[in-house]
Amino acid sequence: MPEAMDIRATARFIPMSPQKVRLVLDLIRGMDVIEALDVLRFTNKAASKPIEKLLRSAIANAEENLGVGRDELIVHKIYADKGPTRRWRRFGARGRFKPLLRRSSHITVVLRESQQASE
């Protein structure tokens, strides 16, 4: 049996905390890509829009570069790593300093052909 080919796509510097992004990523991990797109389309979270865009990019990579149809793909791995944190300041009462942390994340998706399609 030949080695399964990984199709990757990454989105970097997404202005959202990785903790919020991971809530949406856990919904689609291991699904077929068509089913995952449907779930993302109807998920009421702000993180679903950049994840859907990234998933569409990975599907396009598979179709153009490897000639794999979207019916044969599954979401093998998907994860969010911590990106750079911008530190903003807000001044509080009595001359105090209240930091605001604007977090960002790097999202990676790895697609593979499903086992039923390769047989």
C-alpha cells in the first residue's frame, strides 16, 4: 500500500486567540471535507470564517497540485499554534496600568485521502 500523501495549508497571524480557534477546530477534526465545510458554514463563532477559508485553500491545493477530488479527502490533522501577542495599554484609576493582550494564532490543516477512496 503506498504512503498516504499529506496536503497542507497554513494561515498565519490570524487575529484571534488560539484558545477560541481550537473550540471550532475540535468540531471538524477527522471529518470529510464536505461535511466539515457544512459544519463551519453554520457554526456561530468568529473563528469559523478564517478556518473555512483555510480549508477551502487546502482543498484547492489538493485538486490543483495532486488531482485529488474533494469527495476523497478527510481532515487528518488540524491545529492552532500561538502567534505573536501585541501588548496594548489602558490606563486605569490612580495612575495604574492595565495591559491588553491581543493574541494571534497560526492555523495548520493537513488533509489526506480517505481509506475507502484509495482502495
